Amino acid sequence: MELLLYAPQYRPNMSSMIRSAEFFGFSRIYIYDHNQLLAPPKNKKGRADMEHLARVWTAGAVDHIEIIKIEDPATFLQQYPGRKVGTLVDDQAQHLNTFQWQSEDLIIFGSEKDGLPPEIIELLDASVYIPQVGHTNCLNVAVSFGIFVQQAIRSV
């Protein structure tokens, strides 16, 4: 099982997801970094500071997980040998609790604001959602990441 972060928008969320991935035992995570979050901020001192901040933000997880940048997500997904499973805020997707995960699945998480774009959704083999029970209509992406990953690894 592998993980892809598609165009995360906020460093704190991306850092939390990297930290969670490593916590759950993943040795690598793919990131399509459309928003340049892996690059040093333009107004900061430089790469050395960015590496220090990454360690702080991820509680050291970046020292134990390989981060692989994806430049062309469509080509990457077309060539990926396993099943591509998108996480969507869409009750037409399959309910998280009934989805049958497979060990070769790539779980894809969209950006905080826009989710996954239609051209990526077209390439999915399956889509999964967390059913809403309360009144709040969405979860923070880093929170939903932890829920999806824990459920997936528990059921494989």
C-alpha cells in the first residue's frame, strides 16, 4: 500500500500527513507538490532552515520516510501498477467501512480546498468517502488522512 498527496496547500497539513504516514509504518510517500510546499519559503533563510523546520513540523518523521516528488501525476497514475483509490467528499463513492482494501492500493488525497480534479478522478479505479454523521460537512485533510490510513492498514 502506498500514499499520494495531490497538491497539498498548507505546510502544517502536509507535515502532519508525512508524520502520520511514517507513524503508521510507511517508508515512502509520493507528493505532487503543485504549491511548492517542499521548497524553502522565498522569505526564509534557505534550505538548511527548511530542513530544520521540516524535522520540527514532522516531529522527525522526514528522517525516516522517503518523500518522492511527482512531476506529472497523470502519467504517474497511468503507469502505477496497483489500484488507484481516491479519497473524495462524495457520498456516491464507497463507504470507508465497507471498502475492501488491497495491499497494492495507492491511496490518493486531494488538496484541502479543491480535492482531486476531474482529470485525476477519471484515472481512479475506486473512490472512498468517510460518511458524515454530525453537522460539519468536512474534515481537515490531515485528520481524514489518519482515518483513511488507519482503516486501510487495519483491513489489509
